[in-house]
Amino acid sequence: MSSFFAYLKSKSFITNVFLAAVTVLVVVLIIIFSLNYYTRHGSGIPVPKLIDMQIGRASALLDNQGFAYKIDSVYLPDREPGTVVQQDPDPGTNVKENRTIYLTVITKLAPNIGLPDLENTTFREATATISNAGLKLGDTTYRSDIALNHVLEVRFAGQKIQAGAKLPKGSRIDLVLGDGKGASEVDIPDLTNQELDAAKFAISGAGLTVGTITYEGSITDSTKVVVKSQSPMKTDSTTKTSIGTRINLTVSQGN
């Protein structure tokens, strides 16, 4: 054992350890410099700034500098078609020759999207849905209906359209909303020969009011009283009356 420790302290052992360490260091340095040379670490061509440039000019610049490129498109209604809006890698990045540069360019043709279902939604809900779908709100008009500020119809270019209709992205659509008042006039129901209870139900259902009831002749069975005439009555020239109008009835004993 003493001879082993004596060897560790010997000049030859120390010399061998030193030479081994130097050898390892040299090998590591050779590997590092070889990799740097092979990969051209820290060298390359800076990518030019292409954003906001027209694609024709951008592609010519890339061709002159030896870059390849691929183009994707996006539709933005408020920007000029053909403008580069994104690039990868970023401007100023050092890359090798023939590196592919990815560009996103504004297209002229808007993609078609499906109209979301807006009927019976509130105006606020419809506005948010329209924006999220990539559409724009056009004109709003009102129509007599008890549903205040609810969408009754959706129109595009003057025509009524249904949910799912294909429209160019960014299109303006018009909404027809309820005014909360309902119709000012309703159809006059024809009550002749109807039993009195059925006539009363029809009057109420039409938004009208039962007026004076005049009985003709003797009434022997109150469950079989029928309408003989009414006022106002439906004619060729008069088919509607104001909502809430009193309908007067003349009734008699039915069979």
C-alpha cells in the first residue's frame, strides 16, 4: 500500500495526469470550434423588415437576398390588399442563406361565413354576436311588436335572410327590431253563428273587448246561445280595427 501512495506522489504520475487533462481540453476545444465552423455560429444574413410592404416588393427583396418564402393570406377589411402584415422569422434575425421566410399577406377576397341565428335575441346580444362572427351592424329599423328591442328579421342588401346564409366576412347586415308596442290594428274576427262562449274567447284572443250583448227572443238553454250579428263586423272594405275595440254582439237561442 505504501508503494501505491508513493507512486501517486511520483513525478511520472503527475506528468501523466497533466498530459491527460491537456489532451481532454484539446479534444473539447477541437469539438467546439468544429461545431462553430460547421454551423457558422453567429453568422448569417439578417432578415429584412417586410411588414407593411406590398408583397411584390417584399418577394423581389427576398429573391435578391437569396431567401425562399411561403405566403399565407388573411382578410382584413380596413387594410390594403397585398400588404404584408406578419413575417417569421422577425426582422433583423440572422439566418442562413436559402432560409424560408413565412409571410402573411392581406387578401382581396373576403371568405364566406355563416350568418349566426339572431332572431328573438336582444339588440345587445345580436350586436355582440355580429361582431364575433366577423360581420358589421348596418341599419336598424323598428316594427310593431310587443318584443321590445328583440330581433324580428335580419336583412342583407334589402332581402330577408335566414341563419346559416353565407355572407362575405365584413358584410353589413340590417336588423328589424320590435318597438314594444305591438300592432295598432288587428283583424276583425267573424263571430257569426258561433256560440257565445267561443265568441268571447275569440274576441279576447284577438286583443279586442267584449262589448254589449243583446239577446233576441227567449233563452231556454244558456249553453246554446249563438251569435246572430256583431258590430263592428268584417266586410270587404273593413277588415281591421284598433286594438282594444269593443265588439257588440246580438245573440239568440241556438238549436
